[in-house]
Amino acid sequence: MTREFDVIVVGELNVDLIFNQVNGFPVVGKEILSDHMTLTLGSSSAICASNLSSLGLKVAFIGKIGNDVFGQFIIEKLNRSGVDTSMLMIDGDLKTGATVALSYGEDRAMITHQGAMSHLGLNDIDEDQLLRAKHLHFSSYFFQPGFKNNVHRLFEMAKNVGTTTSLDVQWDPAETWELNLGQVLPYVDVFIPNEVELKKLTGLSSVDRAIESIKNISSYVVVKCGSSGSVMYYDNKEVRQNPFLNKDVVDTIGAGDSFNAGFISKFIKGASPEECQEFGNLIGAISTTKAGGTGAFKNLDGIMEIARNRFNYQESKE
């Protein structure tokens, strides 16, 4: 069967207002200054979708936005990056989500208004939509209460129509980390948390113990470890991949989502798990060379030029 899209991304949508080079931390009743500001496409899901498209894949998005300036900005940005937005739902009674991010070196502080993203749920999606793509990626579970306790049904629906799947849960603002991994992960081919999220989700104090607790549920457990690279477990093998280090980090916003895009882009093409992991590390590093998570990703040729010139990456023949 020929499928229209390589990937359908289901997830939250918001804009990011990013302040870089912030002079100190905010204090109630006082004002501080930022040397740089960027308004860009936000949300983990949208950054991943946009960068997947820039890597040459055919990508569609299922999400919900308001009928407002930020919503139109998101549609424009997704369309400009080549992402199909025909399945977006626009609700005039809701506001499009927005995040204000203060970037400090390799870390950041954020505040988010969820808006329309919190109204997307399982009833908004059907098998006919998922049948249009080879792969389903879902991100930011805790920002989307419409999927609470039933997100496994989304992945089950995808598997029923022969679509491969990936999941990146992202941070839990409430820090309760209530997600039944034993219920969800059997339907997830590639589980891609970062090391902090994995430890929080499993309640275990080390990445190794956390992986051990879930290693045989998903086909691939891929853990993002920031400037330490990544670790992957599959077929009773553990693979540690060194990072591509960027000595001049602009910001790290979207680096994990860019890793997802790199891994998934190779996974869909049938590359080896090790190639997928290495490419994920590379695309995550490239993300840090520009602001906002999508700034470094114009098209595949430009991305690979950065890979060769900044990170000495030599692509293997596929």
C-alpha cells in the first residue's frame, strides 16, 4: 500500500517567545533585560514535525489551535517548512497555546498557556487518518489531558493499520509522572525519553536501572543524555553513542525534538538502529547552532552542509 505521508505527528501546538542572554533571574516586582528575543514555532511536536520535513520527509500534523494570530503564525510556519496542515482543527472559542522561555546556557525556564492543545483528544482522530502515514509520532503527553489514561488507544489504533510508532512524553509540569508505561509501551516501537524523564517515569534513580525496568516492552528504548550523547537498548543490546559537541551553543530549545526527527527519519528509511541513533545525536547537535529548535533546519542540503563543516559528519551510503 502506498501511503501519502511518511510521518503523522499528533501533538500540542504553541508559539515560543524565547529570551536569550537574560541578565539574571526574574524577581517579583522587578524587571530584568534580555539581549536577544525570538518569536518562533514552539511545541515539541511542531519542532519535530518541521525538522522531519526539512530532512526530506513528507509530514502531516494533527493538532488543535485557536482562530487567532498565533494560530495563523503556526500554520504559516508549518506550511513554510513543508508540513501538511490540512488535518489541523481550528476552534474559534479557544486560544492558541504559547510558551515564554528564558534560556540560560544549556538550560531554560518556561511558562506555558496550554490553550487549544489541552482540548485535543482521542475522539479527534480516526484510523483513516493514521492509515495515510507510515509512522505516527506522539509527543508531550502531560500537556494534553485529552489523552490521559487512553493514549495507548491511539498507538493501538496505529498498529492496527500497520503504522509504526514513536513516543516522547516530555516533561510533566505537575511532576506527578502518572503514565502506565506497561499499558502504553507494547504499542510503541521507539520510546525516546531523555534521562531525567525516564528516571521520573520509572521512579528509579539511575538510567541503567530505569532502562532495565522497561527494556523488553518497546522494540527500542532510546534515551537522550544531552551533552553526554545517548544510550539505546534493543534486542538485548545496549548501545552508547557519543555526542556531536557544539562548542558555541546558541540555545538548547528543541534539541531533544530534533534528535527525535533525526532518529525517526533514518528509522523510516530502514537504517540500522545504530545509524538512527548516531543521526539523532547529530541532528540534536545541529539544532543548538541556531535559536528556537528550527532555525538551523532550512533544507536537507543545508543541514548536511552544517553536519560536514561543523561536526565532521560523513553520511553512509543508503
